[in-house]
Amino acid sequence: MSDQSLKIILADDDEADRLLFKDAFFEIKSGIIIETVNDGMELMKLLYATESENLPNILFLDINMPQKTGIDCLKEIRADNRFKDVTIAIYSTSSSEKDMEETFIHGANVYIHKPNSFEKLKKVLEKAIMNAQVYQEPPFNKENFLLNA
């Protein structure tokens, strides 16, 4: 990541979760550009319309979204070399081992189980942005794939 502002996109169909996410980043750090989208279709349309130099540094993907799921988006993003430098954090209420395994196999960099408190949310998001570069570098380690507050 460069010295420029950190660019983040959250794809989540839950409006309350999008608002909490933005509020948490507002309290964590300035200089972060946050954009949110309502579903996977909107996300992919946005990514394809974005110039390479303006792609997000980190993409937070909810798994359970209508029309196009987070896993569908993950597969499509990882199949396109243009998005190879984007860190993808799965951001979901699901704690299913199957979901974690599938997202790991398909190239997510980290898995974040949505915390149940605002303070835990701030902690886990702060960890995610501080360590985004670590999650990009191979070898990918399944032991640090699940990020907790």
C-alpha cells in the first residue's frame, strides 16, 4: 500500500452493518476512504468500472448476499488478474467451517466473524487494516486466516 489514503469497499446487504462499519472506521482512523455497496452485483459493476490505480486496497465481503453471494464475488475477483493486489477480507456472521474453508480455498486473505459489540468491531477492523499487507504475502497460513478482536 502506498502513502495515499487507504481505499476500502464493503459489500454487505445489511444497512445496519454498513453503517456500523463506517462508524467504526470513522473512530479508528482518518484518511480512509470507505465505499459501501448493497450486494455482489453492485460490487462487481463498481470494480469493473474502476480504473486499476483506483481499486480498493481492501475489500470486505459479506458471504450471504442476494443475487450474487460473497463467495461468487470472491471467485470472480480472484479469476481476474486485474484484481490480484486487492486484499479480500470475508466479513460475515457465518462461523461455519465449510464457509471458512471455501473462502480460504478461493483466495480470501482473511476471515472476520462479525463481532457482537462495537468495541470488538473497531479492534478487529483496526487489526485488518494494520495487517493487510501481511495477509497479501505468501505463504498463506490457515492458522492466521481467522481474525478475531
